[in-house]
Amino acid sequence: MAAPDLSDLPNLDPESFQVPNPEGLMPKGDPGHPPRILLLYGSLREASYSRFAAEEAARLLKVMGCETRMFDPRDLPQPDSVRETHPKVAELRELATWSEGMVWSSPERHGAMTGIMKSQIDWLPLSMGGVRPTQGKTLALMQVSGGSQSFNAVNQMRILGRWMRMVTIPNQSSVPKAWMQFERGRMKPGSLYNRIVDVCEELTRFTWMTRTRSDGLTDRYSERVESAEKARARVNASSGQT
């Protein structure tokens, strides 16, 4: 394997950095394409630290062999205020369907994730045309804070990830005093940056490992029972039975 180009990642120690090796993680029949990761962030500020953190994650994920796309939440309407055919809603849903894993990066505001972050998640349906756009996909969580370190936003997003039936990785990132950790849009070196590297490594490995196994991992007895009951109801209706 050729050495990765780390020229845009000056904070990395080349001797310690390793691109996650998919061998031993990929099951038979894996499509072989780079893991597809969608990154969402929760602020519209020009100097948005949650966006800066997501951009750092995107750079790392790319050098780890992933394909990344980032959704710009600007002009996304509030949930239920427009139809799902709105261009920004359709764009978000198409990206969610395309992805095999996600990164959610939110500021903590008043002890919680931002409304901008929550609105993006609320526009992602549990089911869409017979397809569950988030079920079984991997998820990594990050937050930034203006003050001391907190985990309120990542804890809330972890609950949402479970609700969206996603495979949320154990590791997470919380960046306190974010205004001290970034300079001209790039994160400074240190333990907080290293944690984001850890999160990206883990997300890449989990995505390699689970992306073709998601149907088996999320197969549920209760849903099989429900499907069988609906099938029996259709048969009875067609035969005139009650």
C-alpha cells in the first residue's frame, strides 16, 4: 500500500499514523469501494467551529481511504414547514441514502445540541419508499463548546443515533473552549485533535466491518412478526375472509 499524502495534515505524526486496513474487516462480497461518509454540522456562523471540526474529520477520513460529502444546512427549512420535495430536503435525504456512515458535529448551546443540528436529523425519516436511510449505518459524534468540556450534545446525539437505528461507535470527541483550539479554520495540534483522529479511525474500521452486514445486524423478530401479520391480512382480504 502506497504511503498516504499527509501534506494537508501537518498535525499528524507520520510515524504513528496508519491507514485502517480493511483486510480482516471486510466480509466476503464487499463491493470494495471506499466507505461513503456523510458529515453534518450544526452551525451557520461564518467561523463555525462545529464545521471546522467536521472539515478536519473529512480531511482525515479521506486520507484513511473514505469518500466524504458534507451537507450545508443553510436554507434548510424547519421540519414540517415544507414538503419533502423541497430541494434542500431532497439533497439531504439523497446524501443520507448514499452514505454508509455519518459524522454529526454540533456546538453545545444552552446545554444541548443546536436546533440546526436537530432539524437536519428530523428531516431524515426512519423509512422512505420502503428503504430505511439510516438503519445499520455507522455514526460518529463530535461536539464543540465555548466553555469547559461537556458531553451534553454528544449524549443527546447518541440517543438520536440509537433512535435512527444506527451503529454508533463507542469513541467520541468533545472540544472545550473551541475558540482556543482553532486558528484560521484549522485545528491546532494536541490531545483534542488526536481524539478526532481516533474517532475517524474507529468510524472507518466500523464502516468497513458493518456496511454489507447491516441487514443481518438490524433484522428484528418484532418486524418479522408484523410483516407476517400484514401478509396474512392481505391474503384474507383477497379471499374474502374476516
